[in-house]
Amino acid sequence: MKYLRALLSLAVVAGLLFVLNRPLGPAPALGPFFNPFSGFWQNAESHNKSAPSQLTLTGLKNEVIVKYDDNGVPHIFAQNDEDLYFAQGYVLAQDRLWQMDFYSRVAAGRLSEVMGPLALDFDKYNRRLQLPEGAEKIAEALMHDPTSKMIAESYAAGVNAYIDQLTYKDYAIEYKILGYKPEAWSPLKTALVEMVMRKDMNARSDDYMMSNALSKYGKATIDDVFPDYPVEESPVVPVGTKWDFVPVAVPKVPEMLQASVNTRLSIEAENPGIGSNNWAVHGSRTATGLPLLANDPHLGLSLPSIWYQMQLVSPSVNVYGVCVPGWPGIGIGFNKDIAWGMTNVGSDVFDFYQIKFKDASRKEYQYDGGWRPVTAKINEFKVKGSASILHDTVHYTHHGPIMYDEGQKPFFNDTPVGHALTWVGPVAQGNSLKALYLINRGKNYEDYRAILPFLASPAFNVVFASNQNDIAITSAGHLPLKWKEQGKFILDGSNPLHDWRAWIPVEQTPYVRNPQRGFVSSANQFPADLTYPYYLGWKFAPAERGIRINEMLASMQKATVDSLRLMQNDNFNVEARRILPDLLKILATDPSLKSNKGYEILAKWNLKNDPDQIGATIFERWVRELRLAIWEDDFPSQDPKKPMLLPTRDRTWAMLQKQPTAKWFDDNRTPNKVETANEIVITSFKATLDSLAAKHGPINPATWNWGIAKNTTIKHLVPLFSAFSRTGVYNGGGGNIVNATKEGHGPSWRMVVELDKSWPKAYGLYPGGQSGNPGSIFYDNMIDKWAKGELNELVFLKSKDEKHPKIVAETLLKK
Amino acid sequence: MLYILIIVLSAIAQFFGPWWLMAIVCFALCFWKSSKPVSAFGVAFLAITTLWIGFATFQNISNEGIISQKIADIFKLPNAFLLITVTGLIGGIVGGFSGLAGYYCRKALA
């Protein structure tokens, strides 16, 4: 009996330890996770946490000093560049290791290793996009240049010095919940992070939907409804600017693909709001007589934030700005003499090719009058919770991968089945680390232009200002040299003339320096008007943000930091100014709307997407409905078999104003009736009010105000971890508003720099915090200030000896 | 006395090593000291619960409850107090049974 008791009790203990020490389905191992000495309670960061006064790190050449300001921003003072990038990697890993690891796993297509089968299709998609191959190419280029090699290797060594110190209790909470460990960092992982950016900025396409529309309506109609340049536009390079270069020969337009596209797919919403604003004002228009520069890149809003603030100082550099975790150097920022910022160019660099196979075996495809072999690559996937390795076979042509074979279900619904993909991501090489190295140390306009050959992809509108009173903007990157409309529709994979053959010479991408008007700006609109000798794409971001920015800057004299900050938060709705008066006139013809509350509010609306405006809510939802009501019958964007692209809002409003009797207004789903423009406007307005009422109840500010109805949400990178997200961020703005804050996208960093002969002043913040730890007050401490449109004064130290009241801690990194 | 010893020794063990060292501490100390099965289980249970709840509460206070609220949300618990209670129970049950096993093993070998 006594033996039995002993054995039984030991068995219970062993059983408990066994069960509690291993993950239970999606839940973490409860023992270590709940143990307050090691588990999540260790991520409860004390509010009085102070940085250690010194740390010893193997791999440093000399001592490095890291000063922290009261916002948790590290200011790194190194005695050589190797140590500088080593320390950057180390310090970043302290705050954001899990995030950089996550980005690199996304691009490597290895998320399902740690997240399970849920992430498998996403992984397959990212591998098919060739993100890993692209990263290998980038990493190879990094290794060929001694500077970028030094940066990438020192940075990786710094990150790894941090990882080597960790035990379970130090891991980020995401590691503990998901039950995995950080992996060693490498230059390849830095390249993978760059591939995430390339994908976010460039990997979408309208080709398939445009081809469907073309095959239904023919070229003449498509030219009319989907023109290659908007009716209203204010391009990046001012109209009238002379191009001071001799263009290379542009390829002739070859025979177009006439065959209709007959593969199936369905389509979801339009491209997400990847866009941004930046501008620089010449000294002739500022209060100080020297330039001001502003930038707010709009990206998916996430926690941890995509950006991290830092100051990097060594004998060769003193620069402040933001970087992307995993990507060394400062991406957007300023130094003593210059400031620079970026927006996405958004040219068409993602094209599908129709493939004609020789026979059902699909082993050869037609090209240039002959047959070429299809090659196969097998991707392997380890999936959490499954012992066996999964395989995914991808077929390749010389254009690139056939994204999905017949019968496979695409991950994103705008990927056509059976088509090969050519896009800039895996083919552009460049050397972004070298570009950042140079611009971080730049002193003048020549230094700025010198980075262009190294910027490949994503292509950015790089704005620039110097304290020598130069301002400039360049749409920089590797842009394919295309014939007119190449890639507007699906291309012919058998015709060599449809291949991408060359890049636009880097010094001939659109740019302008010190234009007459005294400012430069970009908001993802057309980089240049139709006088530009090269074709970049037929559709860019809607023009409204650019129009508004250029109007405000044109009327600005003696501009200050605060006038630029107010501009970044401007909520004026240019689209409403353009179309609402006409729409209201039409609504006024309907007697039943006379005392309608929604109509009255809209008629009195101040045309601003302020958070406390109901008019903004009604207008934004209505124009979306109205566009669908006009076009969906003719260009069915939701048709699962042959989806088409909806014509742009610009084209829609031009038609409403100038062609009110166009045939497109008739709803061809009602065969016995011919609708007029007025009827469509009125019925869509009533339908919008009905659906808003169904969602938000009767009209009242508590639920209908724009800031509430929009419900801006900043999500954690793992959507399942909603507890780590912030919802209900009260803010105005919108997709086509200068303050481009939408539901889940918006200004991911706002910066204003006042250039100066002796020392610049700069202001900025992002909707997040320096720490990646949801248990830290620095996880989301900037969000409320960001939502209010305020900026922090940035602490830009002159030297390690400068005494600054905002410096609150200091760590000495010893070798 | 046993109660204090378990708290002190298991705190040291868990500070430097994995969480399950506390099971060994409870086992060993109850093997050595405890007089009855009920008290072996009870004292070990209470000691570990005290330690885990105490340390979790300390962490929670210095953090002003930021992380506990979020973790409670993830585990669908209504509030952080319940999270702390769950913490205490997980530790306490392992500690209690380890203590009991220690007592019975001594009896078996006696």
C-alpha cells in the first residue's frame, strides 16, 4: 500500500509536469508561461525600469555609449562604423527582436513553422512571389560592396550578441505565447525584411481585371473609361518642367494580346492604402529663409510600429530618424546639413503573362515561335504541430513563376490562375544599405543624387532639402522601360516584345530641383505629366492629396514647422469640393429629401473629414456606394467569374459633370427601365443612409461622427492577438485626405525638419512606441498624441558630451 | 517553518533555473520535514501559491496592470485578479502534489 501511494503520487507529479511543460494546442505550455519567475509576468515591465549602466558585449572594437531620452529613443555614440551598426543591431533587438524575426519569417515563407497550418497558404504565396530568391539576390549584392558588407555583418553580429544573452524569461511575449525561440540574425534576414517592403509597396496588379474589361468592350471604350492620365491631376514634377536629358529609345508598341482571358478568379477590394506624403519648402517661402521638409509615409498601421527612432553617431556620421527593424541605417531622417523623406512611387512593376502550353502535360510553353521548357521547383514547409514536411511544386517560365496552376486556389483573389508573373521584387538588385549609408552622411544635393544608382526597389519619391537652400524630389528606383500601356492588360507570354527588356536610366527617372514655385511634393500621384518620355503606368493614387498639398504650399509664405504640422493634419476633402455641389443639386430635385436629416447635414457640412463631422461619414460611404451603383452593372468588380476593375473616381466625377447622359448611368440589370444619372445619385444616397442607419442606428454624433464610424484600429502584427491591438483611435482624415488616416492605414511616421546653418530642429512621432513589448508603457505611448495631430520635439544631440534635459539614462557598452 | 523554507528555496531555484525546480524543492523538503499527508500537500500548496501570487502581484503592481489585462483578454478571463488566481493555482497544485509525493516516498522508504 505504502509503495502504491508513493508511486501514485509520483505519477501525478510527473503527469502534471509533463502536461504543464508542453503546449496545449494553440495555448502555450502553462507551467513556464504562468511561472512568475520566467513566464509572461516577466514581460510586465516596471514603470521605473532603468537601462543597465553597463554591459559587456563580445564583438565590439571600442566602447559605445547609448543614451536614452524620455521617449525611449536610443542615441548611439560609437567610435567607428563597425561598432555603430553593431550597436544599432543590439539596441534594436532589445526593443524589437520578435518583430524583425517575424518580418524575416514572412518573407522567407516560414511563418507556419511557428504559427501552424493557419499561415500555410500565406507562406506558399510568399514563396511563389519569390521573396526568398529576391532576398538572396539582395544579400549577394550587399556582400559585393565592402561598405554594405560591413554594415550588414556588424548589424547581424549586434543582434546576435543580444540573442545570445537571452533565456526563456527574457523572450518577448509573442515567443512565449507561440512557443518558439528567436533564430540567429544574418545579412540574408536583413534582405528578407527589404523584400517585405517590396511586396507591400509593389505586389498588386489590375492587369487581369483590365483584360476582362478589354475583352468585353474593346479598346476604344476602354481608352475612354480607363484613360492613361486623370482629368484632374497635379503631378510630382510640376507641369511645364523641361526634361534636361536625352531619352533612350522607347520600345514600340507591339501587337497586343487579343485573346480573351478565360481563367477564373474572384476579386476583392481595391489596393490597400499604401501611400504617403512628403514635401520640402524652399527658403524663399519659409520664416527662417532655409528649407523645411515634411514626410508622413502611410502604411498599414501596426503594433509594434513599422518604425523605430534612433540617433546614430560615429566619427563619420551624426544622423537622426527612423529605421525599419531589421534594416540597418536610418531610412527617413536628417543630419546637420540635409533632410530626406520617402513616399511610394507606385508605378506598374507587377505584370502577368498569359502562357500557351504545348499540350495538357504543361511541360513546354510557346515563346518566340518555338517551345521552351517549364521548370519546376519544390518548396518545402515545416508546419507547427505536424511531423511531416509538406511540399508545394511551383512551375516556372522565363517570365517568372506561374503563380497558380489550373485548379489551385489563389491566396489573393486578384492573382490570375495559369499566368506567369514578372515583378520587380525578385529581379531588382540595388544596394539599399549603401544608399542609406550615403544619404545618412550626405551634405548636399550632389550627395543626394549619388544614392540613386543604389536605390532599386521599392521605388520611392525621395524628397530632399539642404541648408544650402536646395530642395529636390526624385522618383528613384529601378523602373522597367516599357512601351505605352505595357502591363495595363495581361501580356502575351509567347511574344518576346512583351518581355521586360531594360530599366529607365536611373538619372532619367522623374526629378526636379529648386522649381520656380518654391516647393516640391509628392503624394503617390503621377510622378510626371504626359510630357515625360517614358511610360510608368496608367493609374496612380488619386490626385486629391497632391492637389491639396500643392494648393496649400502655393499659398504659403513664411512657412514654419507648425504650418507644416497643420498641413499633415489637414482634413479638407478635395473630392467633396469637386463633386458635392453637383450631387447636392441633384438631391435637391427630390422632394422626399426636403426635410431629410442626412441631406441637411451633408448640405451644411464644412467639407472637412474632421472626427466630429457626420457629413464626412455620409459623404465617404456614399461616394463608395455611388461609384458601385454607376459601374458595377457594367464592370462587375465582384463577379467571381470575370471580375473587372471599376473606373476611377476621377473618371466617374468627370462623367457626372460633363457627360450626364452617358449610357453608363443606366443600370443594365433593370431591362425595362433606363435610369438617369439623377436617379442613380438619389437612390444610392438613400441606400447609403439606410445602410449607415442599420449599422449605427438613427443619426446622432455618438455613433455617426467620422472619427467613431471610421474606427481607426492599430492591430498587432499577429491578428489573433487582438488584446495587443488598439481600436477606436479617434481621428479624422481618410484615404484621399492629406491626413490619410483610414480604418487600418495611415501616417505611420510624421516628421517635420527645419533646416539650419548651425543645427536643425526636428519634430516627429509615430502611432506606436519604441518598445515592442505590450507590457511596456513605451509600447503605444505615442498613439494618443499622434491621433491629436501633435508632434514631439526630437532630441538631436550634437555630441556625447551635450547635456540635454530629456536624456534620462545611459548605458555603456564595453567590449 | 516548512512553509517559509519552501518559499525561500523554491524562489531561489526558480530565479536561476526552470519553473519545475520548485516541484523538486517541495518534494525534497516535504520528504525531509512533513508530518502528515494533509500538511505535506497543504503547506507545499500554500507556500507555492503564496510565492507565485506574491511575485505575480509584485510584477503586476510595478507594471500598473498593463500586461495582465492583455493576457487576461487573450485567455478570455474577465479580469487580472482571476489571472493572478490562476497563476497561484497552477503553481500550488504542482507544489502540493510534489509535497505529497515527498511525504509518501519517505513513508515508503521508512
